[in-house]
Amino acid sequence: MNVIDVSIIVLYVLLTLLVGIWVSKKASKGLASYFLGGNSIKWYYLGLSNSSGMFDVSGTAWMVGLLFLYGAKSFMFMWLWPVWNQIFIMMFLAVWIRRSNIMTGSEWILTRFGDGKAGRASHSIVAIFAVIAAVGFIAYFFEGVGKFMAIILPWQIPLEFGDILLFTSEQSYALIIIFLTTLYTIKGGMYSVVATEVLQYGIMVLAGLLVAGYAFFTYTDIEINAIISTEWKNVFFSPQLDMHWSEKFQVFNDLIDSEGYKMFGALIGMSLFKGFFASVAGPTPSYDLQRILSTKSVKEAAYMSGFTNLVLFTPRYLLISGIVVIGLVVLGPQMAADPALNGGDLEIILPKVINEHIPIGIKGLLLAGLLAAFMSTFSAFVNAGPAYIVNDIYKKYIKPTATNAHYIKVSHIASFSVVVLGVFMGFFADSINSLTLWITSSLYGGYVASNFLKWIWWRFNGWGYFWGMLAGLIIATLQFLLDQNKESFDIGSWLYELSHIHAIYLFPIIFGFSLLGSFLGTYLTQPTDLKVLKSFYGEVKPWGFWRPIYNLIKSDDAAFKKNNDFWLDMMNCIIGILWQSSMILLPIYFMIRDYPKALITLTVFVATSLILKYTWLDRIKKM
């Protein structure tokens, strides 16, 4: 690496540490100050922080590979998460969540199910879920950032004790970056996280603009169109993917066939099915939820969520599209001629382009930006996970009365412990992919049904929530174990066939068992106390099946009005998904010089923005 690039990276790390430590003194006033910034941080700073936390390195490398191989329609792969849960949060969930005035997602559960045995069971399983998820993601980041830094940086820094290898270069790099990030995150809580993430967001946007500008002016549309096909540019699809690449690049067509996404219509249909329920279920108990709870008011929670969508996707896809354009022109012919690509790892495109084809200066800023992407996401989880340990376990069940200084010290210990556990787990992880599968299937697979029902059905109680979550987690974990051991089953056996089904197609089974646990747990136990339900429904006002509770409140307060906005919210969500998709596609079409499609996409963005101004923004202003 050139000394200029190294200097930029060192300067960025020092600046991040200084900013994080400088604002950390504000976090010593109490738990609300430490974990929520005292509900005093501006909504647009929280929005920038939230979008920065979603700008992770591993996800960026994954999206680069998808866009390279599948073209414009690759943005639909993000529906597997699903990425448009941010739209549902923006349209109505942020308002519902923020009305609770609490600190964590599991504390929020007590406002829904009460503080009895059923409420505490549901409260405990959410707290445990949040901590396990935080540890899992830290392991995921440990594995990812180590591999990324070892590929990018020229120095080998293994740690040896005599003939014993203690840490590989990848692990050493990961430990250094995690130590530096943990330092300011533990010290400053939410204040340090938000301050550094706003700085990191600026660096990431600058890096994206520079890479996109370099790719745009260095490589011509003739060079790009010599590689990609008309189908590559096409956002529409048939039930089965057509030929994406010409015969010259047949190796890429073969790779598409081998990845299990050939039946694209079925994949998108299942993604939509999962996406609706997962999106209505709301954010998992992690950093996204903490940003909503950190806002000053219900109105600002909605503003923050909308702003997150607005500032995240276009800058991120400018960077991704710039990398892909360089990869297509420079690496495409080489990779097509390389037989080793079969079973290939397209995630190498990002580090390979950075190493070999980004000029001095821009390379340093890009590496600083990707390092910022890691640090911001990591710090967000380090701040969110321990909040559940301290507020929902330690303070509630172990030491209910103590000084703020005591709770802050416990928060420091909890944060450090979560990082250590995550790093320990990262040492024993087989790969980034195995961790991703565990998080998205085993953890998040069991989350959906219970958290969907908690909003829409008055009869759903704490035991239903507990058993629904537990049933979903057990089935999802069994599915994950099958996937991890699929090569050990006899070919043709039912276990072999089941283990080779793509995880997204097994979602209905996980969802079904979770629903069964939810219904059995609900109907075999007593309903939630009516006072709790009246308080929750009167304050949050969700739509759904709440008529008995509405009638009780209405008899006491004739002026009370129920939420009749279901169809308006759903319409806004559909418009919002189009709005979000246009922000992803616009930089793609711009970078590959398909100006007619770029103009159409821009028109969609402007039209949906105007519609949402009247159907969403004006309603929020009146709150």
C-alpha cells in the first residue's frame, strides 16, 4: 500500500477514537443516557447513525457479487432479509414502538403482556434472544473483518508463542479493530456510537462518490456493454431465469444454475411471503430498535425511520455499482476464462478490485470507508445487546435499586463480556456463511410469528409469545443443523433431500410450527389482564383484531377512536417499496450508462416521493 493510503486509514482511526471519547462524558448520567442518549439526540443524526450501521462490509461484498452475476434484478435478493422492513417501520411501526417510552425491546414486551409470570416469560425470551443475536453478530463481524483486512493490507501479523500459532493474521487484524471500536463504544454508549457513526457515514459516502466517479470516467459504455447482456439490465423476470450472459461468459450462466436461484419467480414469491410477516413483526431487538427508542418523540421516530431509507440506499449502491463496473470490465473476461470459478466465490470481487484497480488516495478513502462500515455496525450491536443484560436482567431481577454510577459500571462489564463471547465464538466459526445462516435462519426464523401476532390480536398472551418463539427457534435450529451436516446423509434419503432445500423455502414450515406454539400457548392459558390490554391498546393504537378491548375503552371514553389506517398503511408500504427500489436501481442504471432506464427510475422516485408527501409525511406532521 502507498503511504498516502496508509496515512488516510490511520488518520480516520485516530479521528474516530477522538470523537468517540470526546463525547463519552455525556453518557455518565444514567442508563437512559448511556443506552438511549437521554432521548436528546436529533432525529437526523440518529437516521444517519442507523443507516451507517446497516452499511456493513460483509453485506457490501455479498451485494457486489450478486449485482455482478444477476444484474439489475439482484436488488430483489435483499428481500430475503427483508430489506423493506425499513419501509414498514417508517410507515407505522416506528410510531407504535416509540409510544411506549421504554428502553429496550424486552421491556416493551411487558407493556403488552404485563408483569406476571406470562409477561416475564415473554420478557425473558426476548432478552435472551437479543443477547444471543448480539454475540452471534459480533462473531460474524470478527470473522468478516479479519478476512477483509488480511486480503487488503500487505502485512502479515500472526501471533506466535514459540512453535504455537496463537492467532492468524486474520484474527490479529480482527482483534485490533474490535479492540479500538470497543474502547469508545463502551466508554460513551449511544452518544459515542451516534457521533462516530455520523462521521463514518460521511466517509462512506465520500468513498462511494469517488469510486463511482472514477469508474464512470475511466470505463466507457462500449466496454461495459461488451460484457453485459440486455437481460442483465432487465429488472423484470419470468418464473425461471433466462440466459443472463452470452456464450462467451457461459461460466457465469453455469454459476447461476448452481446457486439454487434459477426458479427466480418462486424465490421472489417466498421472499414476499416471508417479507410481509417479518416486516409487520417489526425490528428485532437490536440497534435499529434502539434508534427508534432513542428519538425525542413519536413524530421524530417516524422522521428518523424515513430519513434512514432516504440516505442509505443510493450512496451505498453508488459504491457497489462503481466496484461492479470495474469488476465487469477488468475482471469479467479473466474470471470467465478461469475454470476455478465453478463453485466460485464472487465475494472476492470487492477486495480484488480494491487491491488492483483503485488509484492511490481513493483506495485509502475507500478502505477507510469500508473500515468505517464495519466499525459502525459493530459498535451499534455492542451498544444494543448489553442494554438487555443490564436493564432487563440485572436491574429487574438481580439489583433493582442502585446508583446510576453502579449501573454504568455494570453496563461497561456487560458490553465487554458480550464482545469477549462474540470474539470467542468467532474463533470457532467455520465461515462467514455458516454464521450468516445461523443468524438468519435459526435466530430470526423463530422470531416472526410471535412478533407478528403481538400487534394484531388482543387474545394473544405472554405464554403464546413464549412458546411461539421457542417452537420457531427449535425448528429453525434443527433446519440449520441439517444444512450444516447435509453432506453426511445418504444420497436419496429424506434427510438428504430435506437438507438440500434452500432455507427460504423452509420458512413456511418454521412459521407454521411457530404459529402452532403461539396458538397452543395462548388458548391453553388465561388471557392477558384486561387492564394491561386497555393500557397498551389505548396508548399504542395498533390496527388488527382488537374489538373487545376497543369496546371496553370506548365505554369509558366516548371520544376514543380506533386505528382504521390498515389499508392506507399497506398502500403506503407498497409505494414505499417502489420508492426504496428506485433509490437502489437509479445508481445501477446510471453507472452502466443505461440512461433511458435511469430516467424511468428517477421518475418513479420523484412520483413516489410526491405521493408519500401527502399520504405519509403530512399525516406525521399532525401528530
